[in-house]
Amino acid sequence: MKSTKVIWRIFRFFFCKLSMESIFASLAYILENMHPTIITILSAALFEAADRYLARNGEAADLWGYAALIIIYFVLYNILRTVSSVCINAGIYEKAMHWLNNDIVAAASRFPLIQYENDEMLTCKRRAMECVKNDRIPGIFMLLIVLITSIAGIFSLLVTLGIYHPLLPIIAVASVLQFIFSNWVLEKESYRLETSMVQRRRKRDYIWSLFTNLESVREMHVMGFAGYLADQWKSERDEVNEKQWRLDRKRSRYYMLCDAVRTIGYLTGVIFCVLLLQKSMISVGVFGACLVAFASVQNVVGNFFGSIGKLPGFVRLAADYYSYIDRSIQKKETLQELQGSIRTIELKNICFKYPNSEKEAVKAASLKIHQGEVVSLVGVNGSGKTTLIKLLLGIYVPEQGTVFYNDMDLKTLNKESLYQHTGLLTQDFALYHLSLDENIALTDIDHVYEKARVREVLKKVHMDAILDGEENDGKILGRDFGGAEFSEGQKQRLALGRVLFADRELVILDEPTSALDPIQENEILEEFLKIAKGRTTIIISHRVGLCRFVDRIAVMKEGSIVECGNHDQLMAKKGEYSNLYCVQSKWYAETGSL
């Protein structure tokens, strides 16, 4: 992205979203950059009045008048600085971070979910977040304000010095030219370091998150690999810190050299002014003003050159931010609403593979499901069952083939209208830190206060015991908030309860009993199969015991649907399903081995 485009977008953002703060910051910096000129002129007038008074050629009133004027000016100047500091920090920086973070969240929600399988996209997101975290976009805006507003201040100050002697502005500018070079080099290296360290920072932060996760901490302590992970984290941390420290040391050396040159320049200016005073080329008042002005010129011009040097590096990081935001913007299309009930779902020759993978996760899969059917999707782990469901729901987009709902291409459908018909239980079920009623009613939250309905669902998933004594009524669940902590099986039953509470016509269950013991599994599946009557239901499982009770079974192997039929038909074929069924059922046979 071109730098000019980035700068324009930043200006538009601040003057549209934070117009009052931006205008006030601009006015404050105009005064800030005119301050050296104003104070130089006032100082010269005060020193001249003092010189005349000491020489008995002036009035005391003139001396006190100029002194009072300087005092009043300094009071007003510092009040304005204080107000502008609050405005800039709370407005330009804090509010901007709020808006920019909102844009990142909005962009993240717009990305197709398949993009979260893409390492390059995750790296791009991390760079965008680092840009916001390090205040690069507000920093660019303030650098630009400094650059624009300081031009008038620098010009007026250099003209004032030039009036006293033409060599003074030349010495002042020459003593701070090194700042533009040093900042340009340092910011370029800083950007290079930021981009090269993104992956390592991601890994460092991931390992650190394991030490704050109860499940992983429990396992690492019991199994004894906490030390290994700690060493991994230290290795990544030290590598990132060492490279950052090298850059910081280099920055310190550059700044020390720059300050040394500026100090030499200032001493040169002082000596030159003394020579001018000795030769009576300037008065005592002008001499004093020159000393004040010379230091001011160095500061103002040094900041100006320093800002120019920093700007390219800051703009590169801002370009990363806008690149992430722009990538999330999808071309708007006119989508159809799913009208009425779902009569048929059909997958035709679906092919799909994950980013950075050569192997197809789903290969030429075709399946048609009719309204009211209970279909079981079975196969060994990694056979493509869950991926196929993500394609069926439009979470992922197939590379080849088409998904149809009521003969309408899923690509042309508004997904929200489809999801209003769909209840989904994923493998990553969760207990939310909300009340028990909210945990059940999240899928239809407007009816959260229908306690009888919530209780009915809890009974259907065999969570009756949790109602005893009503100790969880209204309390936030989870140990973090002092509430009840549930087992994985209880969490899964609550998640299943959410699906039942939603009461949708299309129900998809991905390994719905993976955390349950055989007795619980049998009880809940029997209850669920009763409820499933009249609903279109897809049950994903690598367990084949429930398949005797469904209408149809689709068997997946290495991404393809290799068999389809009911239990008796597939057992008679003695193919993949028969093999799966026999292998699993032998563990329950009365062989005496168990």
C-alpha cells in the first residue's frame, strides 16, 4: 500500500472520528511550535529593557511590564499544554485505540473461517494488532501534526536568528541534521525486527497461555513436562528479547552520538554569539535572546528531522494494519433468504483441502439428505466427517462441487437465514461462566426466564441432580467465579441441552457423547432419538453402535463417502462399515477378556 494512501486514510480517520480532538491538537501544536519565536522576541525585549535600566537610560516600569508579560504568557502557555496533553492522550491515543481495536474485531468477524487455518493470515492479524498496541497510527497522526505545524515555527525562528546574524540559523540546523538519518535507519530496522519476530512472539505467547490454562497446567504437572515447556518459553522469550535489546543498544548509541553533535553545535553557537557581542555586532539583550533561541531552534528542528526519520517506519506498520482490514472486506452480493423449511440438503462432488496442505480433506463427496431423516456420518478419526459438516454449513467453501439447500446453491444463500433453522453441537463444547439458565438458553436467549422449559431440557439430558436444592439457581457457573464446576460429561450434556432448547428443524451433532460413559451415552441417545423424530438430524460419530437406530448411514474414509445405506444393508455388504462395526462390537462381546 502506498505511503500517501496510508497517510490520507489516517488523516480522514482522525478528522472524521475524532474531529474535536484533532483540531485542538493541531491548534495546540501550532502554538507549541511558535512558542520559541514568541519567547525569543519577549526575552530580547526584556533583556533590552534590563540593559537600559541598568545603564540608567530606561524606566523600571518597562522592565516590570515585560516581566509581567512573560509571566502571563507562560501561565497561559502551560495551561494550554496541560489541557492539550489530556486531550491528546485521552482523545487521540485512547479513543483511537478503541476505534482501531473495534475495526480489528469487525474485520476478524468478516473473514471466512477457513482463513483462520491460514498461517499467513494469522501473522497478518498479529502485525495489525501490534500496530494498534504500539500506538503507531496515532503516532503517525501526531508526527504529521508536528511536521505540518512546525514548519511555520521553524521558519519564523530561523528568520529571527538570521536577522541577528545569517550564520546562526545555519549552525543550528547543521547541528541536528543527523536526527533525520538516525531515526530513518532505526525505524527501518525496527520494522524489519517486528515482521521477522511475529512468529516467535506468537509461539512465545502461546506457550505462556498454557501456564494460565487449568487443564494444561494440571496435565503438565502430573505428567512432568512443565519444565520442558518452561524451557521452550524461555528460549523464545530470550531470542525475542535479545534481538530487541540489540536494537535498543544501537538506538542508544545513535542518540548519544546525535546529542553529542547537537551539544557541539550549541557550544559553537554560544562561542559565535560571544564573538559577535565582543565586536558590538549584537546588543546584550540580543545576545541573551540568541542563547535562548539557539537552543530552541535545535529542539524544534531536531524534533522536525526526527519526525521525518520516524515516519517511514511508522507508515509501514500502519500499512500492515490497513492491509489486514482491507483483506477482510468482501464484495457485497445480493443473497437469497432461505424460505420455509429445509426439504432437502445435497452435496455434489465436494472437494476441499486446508491451506498449506497438499492432501484433500474431502474428495468428491456426494450425499443427499431428505427432510426428517436421521443420518449418521461415521468413519475413523481424520476421515473428514467434521470438515464435511463445515462445508455443509458454509463455514468453509468447497474448492470444487456445490452444496444445495432446497435446490438453491449455498453460495447464494444468506447464511444467517440458514443458521436460524440449525442447531449445532460441536466437539468443542463449553461451560460458559454464566448462570445455569443462561447456559441452556443461550441459543434462544429471549426465553431464558422460562424456567419450566429450562428444567424440562435439563431432565431430557439427565441433569436432574443439578436441580436439587436449587443451589445453582442464578449463580454464575465455574470455579473462577465461585460457582459449581462440572465434569466434561456434564458440560457435554449441558451443550446438548442448548441444542434441544433451540428447537431447530436441522440438528447437527458432532461426537455428541464423546465425554459420556456407556450408560449415560445409551440413556441420552435413546432420549435424543425420540426427540429427533420429525427433524432432519445428522449425527457425526466414530462410534457405530447408534447406527442401528438411524435411517441412513454415510461412511467416510480418507475424505470420501465410500458407503451409504441403513445398518442391515451395510452389514450385508461386508465392507467398510461392517468392518468398523465388528471391530468396535468385539469389545462388548462376552469373550471373557473384559
